Amino acid sequence: KLFKEHKTTKYNQMLYVNLLSCCVSMTTLLSSNTFRPALTFCLVHKGLIRDASMLSASAVAGQYFIYSQVEAFGALVFAATMNIRQLASIMVSYMTYGHAITMSQVCGLIMVFFALFYKSCTGLYGLSNNSEKRSLMQTEYDEETPGYMAARRCINPRTAEMQKD
């Protein structure tokens, strides 16, 4: 919806999100008088700049792929992808660190991810039961709209009484 209706690009999104993030970080550092100590720390520990740059490059690459997927396939496909990524991350973590997993944890994971996958699938395949008959944010009103005639009357703020047409 964002890319289709507002005609924005993923590059605009990335620019403004990162620019806002930079402004928030800079404001926080300046308002707490920690900008100079943070800069000194970066200059003393040269490896920090390299590591932070690598982390930032990874974040930009991640943002690029996220916005590309949302632009090409929509937010619902992205949500389904994140569900799969989270499940894979949990499973890899259990296997890598050799943690024991209890049956209640398995049941909890199954219930949570089944619900997430079900919601994604119903949205993807148009199976959702959208029971909303009329939008809450209507832009056009007519005499058959509930409350239309009552909304046409004005309330006098001084007396709090209804005025007649």
C-alpha cells in the first residue's frame, strides 16, 4: 500500500528511516552530554569504528532486502518470511548450543507458529473472514449513514444544548 498509493521508493524509505534514526541518536548524545565521551571512546578504540561500520553495512543490506520484498510482494509475504526466519533461528539456536527442549516448549512453539502461519495463509489466499461491512473511516456520508442526521446538528458550546436546523 505504501509503495503503490504514495508512490515512494525503497531508497526514500531507507533514507528517511535512517536519517530519523541518526537524528534521534545525535539528539540523545547531545542532550545527555555524552557526545564527546562517545567520540573519544571511538577514537581510542579503532576496532569499534570497523566493527560498527560492518554492522551498519549489514543493517543496510537487510533493510534493502526487506523493502525490496515488501515492494515486490507486499507486507503479508514479508510477515510470513519473518515467521519462518524466527522458527529457523530458534531451531538453529537449540541445535548449536545443545539446549534441551521440553515438550511444553515444543507445544508452545507449535501453537504460536501455527497461529502465525494460519494468519499469513488466510491473508495470502484471501480466506480471511472480513466481517466489516462499512469502513470506520468513511469519507462520504449520506442520509442512510448511521448518525448522519444527528451529526448535522450543532451543539452550542456555551449552553451545551442542541441547536435546531
